[in-house]
Amino acid sequence: MENSAKWSKERFDAELEKGYNDMLNGRVTPWNDVYAKLSKAISEINNGAPVVDAEKFIKGLMI
């Protein structure tokens, strides 16, 4: 995953603007959906799933 602390001010501002526009236009994921997916990933880790698989699953949520 990219480290946003290393972004230029212009890049950071553009990413904030994109997120704001997504929110205004209804392109959001409801919190309860995110929570359910994260809970599933945590449960899989607790039940012995390889951490690499769980990390890949969580990163997929951020796309």
C-alpha cells in the first residue's frame, strides 16, 4: 500500500478532492459493509488463515 505521507501537497489535495467528490456523488461503501468484511478477515486470521491471504483480502477492500 502507498504511504500518503510521502505524497506531494498537490497529490494529497487531489486525493482529498476525489474522495470528497465520490462522497457527494454517492460512491461510498456503507460502514456496516466495511465492518462485515473486516470482521470476516479478522475471523479468518484467528482461525488460522495465512496472514498473507488476510492481508490481500484487506487490501482488496481499499480499492
